[in-house]
Amino acid sequence: AYDSRRFPLSKETAKQQELVVCTTAGLPAKSLETFLETAAACPNHKFVLAVATCTGHFDLIGRCVDLNRQLGEPVEIRVDVPHAEAAALLRHASIYMCTQRAVKRGMPIAVAEALASGCHLVVPNLPWLEDMIGSHGVTYKDAAEAATLIQDTRTWTADKWQQVSADASSFASLTYSDESVLPRVVAVW
């Protein structure tokens, strides 16, 4: 469950239609190179990666910085961003790209927070992620397809963006907010 105080349903925030964000842990299963490669193919979008260092994987972020440099620095990489700052970043983004490639079912909190923020989701084509986002995003098989899906949003009208954002945030509130999830957990407990 996400913290509904950080992502209130009624709060309006100016969305940047060209802003694509990924907030994640710096782990190999997160496939961060996919985000960098997608960004390199989308020069008209601004990509921001907010990544947390993880014990045992300190070199992963350095490899991401090196690859980003090789690709012409299409991504702004922010390391160990406080949660409040990451939440603010999500509230301004119109698109959230998940790069997780773990086959094991889970509930990435970042995906729930992105939905709560009203982001359009672009996620890997894993059945459990497809189930998690419902009709509030699209799935991709590789960086090239993710880039195409992101570029396709450039034709969306302001009304379309507003509707996508409102629908995602309402869906998250009903499905993944602490106010929705915790009573169900307590009832089962």
C-alpha cells in the first residue's frame, strides 16, 4: 500500500507531458539499462531516473552512469533521492516507466505510487504487472517498443492527458492506497 498522505487523490499538480520518470532500487532485476536505452530513442522527452543504492550492488549505479554517458546523457540520474522528493517528481511526471524484469509476482510500491500520482504507466510485458496496472498503461517487450509507446503519447490532447491522470489516480486510490488496503488486511488478520 502507498501512503495516501503523500499522494492525495484530490490534489491537482501541473503535469509535464514530456517528463518520463523511473523511481527504483539499484538492483540487477530492475534492468535500468532499458530506461537509458529508451530515453536515447526519445529525444523529445525528459527522462529522470531516481535510483537508490543497494547493499551489494554499489557498482550498478556507476555502470548506469557510464552507459548514460555513452548514450549521450539522455537521462538525468538522481541517486538516493529522499522519498518526499521522489513523490514530488512523480506528481509532476506524466509517464512512469517501470523496468523491473522479475518474473516473480510482487507489488512494486513505485508502480502504485506512480498510479496514485496520475501517471500513464509503461511497464514490461509481465502478466502480474499487466494485472496490477489494469487499463492504466501499456506494456512493452524491449526498449525500442517502450520508446514507440512513449512517443505515441505526443499526439494526446490535454483532455486525454487529464482523463488518463484522473483515471489512474482514482484506480490507485481504490486499489492500492493504505486507506483501501489496510482495512482488508486487518479484516483477514
